[in-house]
Amino acid sequence: MEGVEKRMDEVEQRWMDVVEDFDTAFPPVIDFSRSNHSSPLERSLLVTNHGISPSIIEDALSSAAAFFALPAEEKSVYASKDLRKSVRYDYEADGPSDELITTRRMLLKHYAHPLQHWINLWPSKPTHYKEKMGKYADEAWKLALNLIGIVMESLGVEPRSVQGRFEDGTQVMAINDYPAASKTPARPDDPFLRLPAHTDFGCITLLLQTRPGLQVLDPIDGKWKWAPTPPGSLHVHLGDHLQVLTNGSYRGLNHRVVHSGEKERLSVASIHSLAMHHRIEVLDALVDEQNPRAYRGTSFAEFLDFISGDGTSSSSSSNNGVISTYIDSLKIPEN
Ligand SMILES: O=C(O)CCC(=O)C(=O)O
Ligand SMILES: [Fe+2]
């Protein structure tokens, strides 16, 4: 335990700041060494001083903006509803539209790790897109690997034993453009809900965002809270696959996007997990008599089967209890 605390101190000094004022809702976020269920990691975490240079971050955002600003016919080269595509553009993600533009968001999704395997498939316009987004993808991957190590240390699991399995892991980048409201037909029921509540499928997500809009469900009081957006910071949240690996010690964070659309909002989510067919099982070290195995094994490929089957593009529905979620489908019933 002492080792863990020392490492946490180092981490804190190296590249993290405590967020003092999380919209008056969240406590300071650095205390990874508590591996109990109210760990701040399970709630929401903002990473600053992360070592990714401001110019790499600005370039990633500007190349995303330039892609979405292309004429519709250029973007439609990548348009697809096939959720298994490694590069996919969708201008009406999460909702039907009879307009030329989305009711909610435009989405460019592409795989990113290993970079040399995927980058040639990325959009060739704007011409700087591959280079700029590629640099960010690479940095985000390294940071995610670091964070996975910290999560494991907080649970007393040797980090390298798990980090090694991420070397050939997946990195899915979801690049989102929530257009300004003037271009967007309002939905009468909930005009400002742009991305419905969901958890991400992977282990860890790094999210870059240009404006407020992200809300996270606080597992402690069950209320939706705004995530802050200090420039250059990354919002980090955990996903379903980490919930499986850690036997529920950490849980996927439920989040959604609410955006009134005064101005366009961009976000780049980098979602990290193990390789496509690599089995994700509860770590043996986290199972004992008091903590029986709570989830069956799964994989990224199986997640794709799950979402392709029910036609939704997220791993979790809003909390109406009717549509089953991916993580629920993995739970082993208690005796
Ligand atoms: O736009 C955002 O802030 C969130 C995006 C997101 O949750 C996702 O792409 O999974
Ligand atoms: Fe998400």
C-alpha cells in the first residue's frame, strides 16, 4: 500500500492537478489509492499537466473542425451506418433526420492503434488531418496506458501485467461536432439532448472538448453534473471493459451531452481497450470468497455484435430500465 501511495504522490506532482471547483459538485479528484466504490476515478476526473503539448491539442481540434467544415459530398465518401467500419462518418448519429444536417451531432469515428495500421484509411481531406490527428492519437494512447497502470496500482495489481496486454489494444476515436442551434432542428421532446446517456464500452476514455456540454451522472447522489472544461485539459472516464477487468471495483461512468447550441461544440473521445478478439475477463487477483466473479468474459468484437444487434450506437440506454445495456448483459446473476 505504501508503494501505491508514493506512486500516487508522484503522479500528482507529475501531471495532474486537483480540480478544486467542479461546478460546486465534485470533490477534489486525486485520491487514487482508495479502491473502494466511492473512488473519484469512478466519478469523473480531469487531467491537466498531462504532457500533451497545447499545440498538439489545438491541431487535433482544428483538423476535426476542418473535416466537418468540408462540403457534404466530401464527407459522404466515409458515410456509413455500419457500426463495424473502421472509418465511418455519420451526419445523423443517434437520431433520424430529414434535414441535410444532423439533428444532434456529426460523427467521425475511426480506429487509431496501432497508428500505422489505420492512419492511411483516415480521411485524406483536409490534407493535414492525418498528420495532426495522428500526433494527438499517439499521445492520447500513451497517456491512456499510463492511466491504466495507475488504476491497476490503486487495486494492488502489478501495472505492467495489465499494461502489456494493451500494447496491441484498440483505440477508437469518436470525433463529434454538435452544430450551432441555428442549423439544427429542435426535437420537441428534448431539444438540447444531443447525445443520450451511455457508458463507453472500453476501459478508459480521454475526452477533449471545446465547450461545456458534457454531463456526468454522479453515482453518489444520482444527479447529472456538468463536467468542467479548462482549456487544454482532458476529461477522463472509465468504461464497461474496466468494470469487467476490475470485477466492479471501478464502474463505467454514465455520461451524456446537453448543448443548447449557441455555438458549435467539438469533442474528440479516445476510447481504449484490448485488441478486437482479446478476451477481457475479471482479473484473477480481484476474485476471492468475498468477491466472487461478477462478470463473464467479453471482447471488443463482442461489443460490436451487441450494438449491431440492437441498432443503438452506444453501450447503454437512458435509465428507463427497458433496453438492456451491454454491461448488464455481462453480469453473472448472484445466487
Ligand atoms: O461530446 C462529448 O463530450 C462526449 C462524446 C461521447 O461521449 C462519446 O463519443 O462517446
Ligand atoms: Fe461516451
